[in-house]
Amino acid sequence: MNDLYWKLDKLGRIRLSQNFYMRQFLYSEIGVAFGIPNAPDDPDLAIEVGTKLCAEVLEPLVKQFGPIVVRSGFRSAKLNDFGAKNGLQCASNEKNFSYHIWDRVDANGHKGAAACVVAPGFNDRATSADSWKDLAWWINDNINYHRLTFFTRDNAFNLGWHQQPRREIYSRQPTPHWLLPPT
């Protein structure tokens, strides 16, 4: 276990972009609550795609709206599988490869990474229940994102980078629906 600590300590100190370190994406409430370490099997791949996510997707968001809060980032396959099987707001591993599971390619062999974030600066200026749509369209017009999914609490949303971005927007507010369906 001591070896795992030092590996995570070293991994967490890797800077992915101007405002993000790997450590910000390793924390998991599931991991803490159930004692499941959240460490990548392939750290090099996780760093590679995490760097793309941060530099190309999250940094433009920070530049526009100020600091963002990472709610969930990288998930190990073991942790994600546990979350999916126990109803803890995780999709299956197959759906999360190259999304929250950064260290695995998807079924098509593509790399990707995603994080669930909140933009407090945007939320402070939000004036209606539909304000999230303004944020969604701003991201669509200004960032080369993969998938964008909005949730009902805190205007939290998943935002990803992918080798073959689908550029689709889904929302669970107020009920599940597509704002920009897959093509």
C-alpha cells in the first residue's frame, strides 16, 4: 500500500495544463467511501489524454468563466465498475472507456477523457432555470468538445475531449432530452 501512495503522490504532481494538475482528477467520493484506490492502470495514457482535456477543453472554459470545480474526473475501471453496479451515478465501463476511464481506449480504438465540472462564475450570473443552455451554446461555439451532458444540480456538466469528437449536447434538466442530438 505504501508503494501505491508514492505512485499516486508522484502522479498527482504532474501538471496537465496552466491551471490543472492530475491530482484534481483523481479524487473520488466512491473511492473514499468504499476504500477503492483510484489509480490508472496506464498512467502514460491517462496523462496524455488528461493533458488534451485540460489544455484544449477546460482551459478555454476557465479563461471565459473563471475557475472551475472538478466534481469527477478520472475513474479507474475497477472504481467505475463498482459505481455502475451499485447505482452510484456511473455508466458502465464500456460507455466510460475514453470518457471517465481515461486509461482505456473505446470500442473503436480511440482515446479520450472527460470530467464533470461546475463553473461557479457562470452560476453566479445565471438568471433563469434555462441559463445552462447559454453555457451549452457558448461551449458548442468556442470549444472543440466531445460530449456535453448537463445535470440537475449546480449546473454541473460532463465535458470531454476525444480523438473523434461527437459534439452532442444532452441535458437532464428539467427532464432528460437532447439539445444537440448525435449525428
